[in-house]
Amino acid sequence: MIVKKNITSLKFSDALSPLDGRYFLKLQDLASYFSEKTLFYYRLLIEIKYLFFLSEKKLIRKIEENEKIFFEEILKNFNKKEFLKIKKIEEKINHDVKAVEYYLKEKLEKTSASDLVGFIHFGLTSEDINNLSYSLMLKNFQEKKLIENLTKLIEKIKEMADEFKDIVFIGRTHGQKAVPTTLGKEFLNYYYRLEKQRRKIEVFKFEGKLNGAVGNFNALKLAFPKENWQKLSAEFITQLNLKPNLYTTQILFYDNYLDFFQMIYLINGILIDFSINIWHYIMLEILVQRKKEKEIGSSTMPQKVNPINFEQTEGALGLANAMFNFFIQKLTHSRLQRDLSDSIIRRFFGEALALTILGWQSFFSGLDKIYPNVDFLKKEMEESYEVLTEAIQIVLRLKKDSKGYEKVKKLVRGKKLQKKDYLEILKVLGLIDNKKLKNLAPEKYL
């Protein structure tokens, strides 16, 4: 019997994290970027590419084409079964990177490449493998998932800005009615903010380091004293399409990753702001949500259509940003040349980024549900002529009336005005013959 994969499946019932439970179907493809198996794949990739590099630089013997094919098959065939083999080695020795080295050595035994076993992980420290692996994981996510999702969201916002460009409504400053704006303009504000960050994300380069136990190439220089290891290290890292960082301790300083996370932190903050504003527009009835026939808004109040997508966006991105904030707080420092307090933390990079994608997806879904409440906006315009008093005091200033603002304030502060009230004020101020003011209406004051 084939079990249909859905949210009711037992697969999700015992998940510790909601990312692997409730939200699994929305985020399942992220496992290919941040799972433990993916991390081990990249570690294996780096070890093999490093071996090839040593051969290319004639520091070890030439690796024949048939041997290269053999190594490439190891990577091609790396699946859950092979991953578990490495984990079994790790259980015995309690070291994940060394387990990759031993796994690869076992693969080479009884092959023509068995004489290369001693050069696997040659002169390196675990962090040489780890930092390059994490950089490639993040780079892959940046290029194939993050930019794609962000671009899709930004294009949606731009499309709605164009669609709503002629929808005039009463603006709010300090939560109070202010001069009019358009719905399109308010959406365009967010498009502009997000597009600036997208351009930065698009050109961002991840760094890498390969320089040994304290960052000084000690073992490599001992083995091959005539080689320029700074130059060789930079060349190897560049071949991985990463940016070389030649001045480190045992670890690649996290400043580079934190730059990346800060950009996402800012994007998330912008979207939280947008979500809160849309929530208020829905509350004020400026925007309305489309109803889905089978959805329930409240377990007790049948009439409700709740803005849940924007609330979920606010929660998911707030949680993601709390994690990014902690990364920034903690990973800016490391004890002397190395301590392991960062090791557990970077394993949660994927969780913070998954929460980010979840929030972006929820926001996109929310945008699909909203549309302007045209009848309400028209009625509100007719009842909000007080927003035109800015125009009145500006005209008085142009007439060199130094008390123009104060005169208008005395007549209107805290009051609501309809058209007849507005025209009466023009009479009192001697401006009833001013055609520009007399013909002005809230929807025209833009």
C-alpha cells in the first residue's frame, strides 16, 4: 500500500522541531542544503579536491584519469547508506572529520590509489575542511534558494505596487489620519528597500581558509619548505569559487558569515515591518482578505478571516532574527587560537535560514489574499476633509501670512471634516475664491 505523503503522516508525529514536523512539507528541500548528510558530502568533496590539487601541483604523484573517475564515483554515489558508514566510524572514534578521512582511506584500499592514503587530509586541520564545507553549503543555498525566493517575493511586491498605483487612501502618521497616499506607493517603498538588499546578497562572496592548526601553514611548510603556501592556499580556495582569507587562527573568522546573516537580518526586519503595516491596513479595513471556502478563522467566531499569514511571517522572521542576533553576538570572538563553542552553533545555521524561508513563503501567500477595500476607501475620503488643512496653511504661507498655520490650527485641531465643513473654513479664512483649494478633494491631494 502506498502511503500518501501529507501532514497527517506518522513521519512527522515525533519530530522534535516544527521545521521537521508541522512545516516539513514546505521546507523539505532545504535538507539538501543543510542536513548532516550534506555536510559530510562537502567534507568528502573537499578532501578529494585537495588530493587532486596536491597532484596537480606535483607535490604527490599524478592521479590517473581512471583513478579520478573512481574518486568522482565516490561523490556521485554518496547516499544515505554511505553516510551511515561514516557515522558508524564516527561512533567509534568520536570525531566527525577524521571519520571522513578513515572512510576515504577504506575506499582506496585494494585500489591503484592505495599509495595515496597517507596524503588524505595531509597537513590540514579539521577546520580547514569544515570552514570550506560550510562556505560551500551557504554559497549553494545563496545561489539556488535564497536569491530565487527573495527575487520572487520582490517581483510580487513590485507587481502589486503597479496594480495599486491609483488606489488612493488616507495615510496615517502616529496612527492618526494624515495626508493621502496611494497603496501602490506604499508597496513601492518596500520594493525599493528590499531590492537594495537583494543586489547586495547577489554579489556577496563567501570566504575560505586552508592554513593548518593555528593558521600558519606549519605542517605544510615542514613537508614542502620551498613552496609558497599562501599562494597555493589562495589558489585552491579560488578553485572552489570562494574568496581566500589568508590571515586566521585555526578557524576562519566568522565575520564573513555574519556579514551575510546581517543582510538577511535586515531583509527580515523590513518584511516584519511590512507585515505589521499590512496587518494594520487589514484591521483598518483599507485591505480585505479573500476568503477560502473551507478555511476557519476562529473556533468560536464564524465570521472571522484572520491575517494569519502576516502574523506567521512576523513570528517566523522574528525567531530567525533572534538566532542571527545570537550568531553575531557569539561568533565574533573565539578563545585564543581555537575553542569549540562555535561548533554546535553553526549546526543551527540551517534552522535560522529555514525559518527565514518559511517567513518569506508565508508573506508571499498573504499577499495573494489581499486586495483594496475600494468602497470603504471612497467613503473614508468623503469623511476626511480635515487632511486637506495642510494645503490650506501652505497657501496662507504663500500669501505671506505669518500666522497662517496657527489660524488653521485654531479652527480644525482634533476635528473631523466633511466637504461642507472644509468649504466653510475656506470662507472663514477668505480663501473661498481660490480655485485650487475649492476644487481640492482628498483623492486629488497627491
